[in-house]
Amino acid sequence: MHLIWWTKRKLALCPDVRGTDLRTASPLPVTRQIELGQWSILMMRLLFISDVASCTPGDDGIHELAGLAEAAAEQTQTPSPLRLRRWVRREGLPLFDAALSAERYEELAAELRGEAAADG
């Protein structure tokens, strides 16, 4: 839960990708390669949230996030970090907040801390 919440906080932030981070040769301009790297990192964040959500019980609101990455890809179409960040701010974060509010996260975190203390 802590990782999914941390990832949520990073969703709308543009990843810092530089030309020196690129490891393969490509005929694309470096600026486009950087954009694709940023888009890939943003999508990986969404995929992580979707994957975690798909492992939750179907009656849990968090499960509603299982299709988050697919929805982002469908609605933004072109691999563009700018478009994806706009979608995240406009639609993705409200979906996340509806599925896992700050209050619900705190409840789950407290529950997990309680279980960890009882196990220790």
C-alpha cells in the first residue's frame, strides 16, 4: 500500500530523462527519444498501480484501478508524456482518489502496522 501511494504522488510528475540515459541507437531525434522515455516511465507507474489493484479483492474499491493503464493508453492514443500527464491530472488522479482516498489509505496503513506489530 505504501508503494502504491508513493507512486500515486509521482503520477503527474514528469520523469527526469536525459540524453545520457538513453542506451540504444535510434533514428529518432534525441528529443523524441527522451519524450518516449518519459512516457514509458509514466506508463510503468500506471501499470504498477493497475497490477497491484488487479490483485485486490473485487469488492474492494482499489480493484477499480485495475484498468487504469489501459484507460490512459486508450484515451491518450499517441505516446506523449505531455498528453499522458494531462490525462493523469484530469482523469487518472480523480479515479485513483475515488478508489483509494487518503482516509482509506490511512486506514489500510494503520491496519498493516497493527498486523506487523502483532506478528513481531
